Amino acid sequence: MSLHLFSTPVQCTQCGTTVEDPTVQRCPNCGARLKERRAPRRLAGVEQRYGSLRLLLGIMRFLGVIVFAIGALIFLSSLGTTSTSLSQSGALFVGSILVAVVFLAAAGLFELLIDVEENTRSSFKLQQMILEELSEDRTPAAAEAAAPSMPAATAPAAAPAAAPAADGQPLAPAAA
């Protein structure tokens, strides 16, 4: 179970190419299928974290299943015996169910928290990429406006923007 917020750039698992387009299903470089477009572990430029914690969560899930299975086996093996041993094995079975639920719920909660943290990191990385692209797009325009090397006679005249009048109709720009 993973929590995914939006489509982001993904890195090909075969060749490592970063694919920006969210509609592409195959890597343009090697042709390998891009299986999971939104998984935080596959985001381009976001380092993979929590590998050992994910392993521990898998072990917790496995132990939860094992505890449940042992409790069920003990309960099923005591079905033909006296009522006192049946009630004891029933209590043991209910206890094993509770322990298994605690293991599975804790593992699921930690998995959710890891996914939220990874999505937060990846969304921050995506925001930084967007801001960098916007600053790169604005940099040439700002450099042209502040460039004193261009003579005034060859510089294109900037037409003033038409301001809206009180009734909402745009006014004609003033002629220089």
C-alpha cells in the first residue's frame, strides 16, 4: 500500500534515463517498460531511503502471519479435547490474533509514514525543479533589459501596456 500524490519524473530501471513526460509508457532510450510512474522509490533524483526499515517492516508482517498461524494450529489441534484445554487454546488463539493485528497495523502505519515522507521530499524536489526552470526562463529577459551594451537607437521601443478604464474597456496606449 502506497500513497501517491501526483505524476513526477521517473528514472528508467534498465538504463537510468530520466523520463519527464508522464504519458510515456516506455523508456525512449532503451525501450524498457516504465512500470510504476508514481512510486516514490522510482523518482528521478530522489535518493532511495529506508531500505533497512522496509526490510524490518516485511519481517514484522511475516512474524504477524506466523504468530497467527501458530495460534490457529494450537486452537485447531485442541478441538477434540476437554473444555478447559479448549478454552485455554481459544484464549491463546484470540491472543495470537491480537498480536498479529498489532504487528500488521504497526508495519502498515510505518509504511504509510515512509511514503508520506518520500512524497514530501519528491514534491519538494519537483517544486525546486519548476522554480529553477522558471528562473532560467526569466534570466535572459532580465539580462536583455539590464544590458547597457545595446545602443538606444537600435533597442526596440517598448509599447506601454493598455490600462483598463473604469468601465473595463482597455484604453489605447499613449503615443510617444
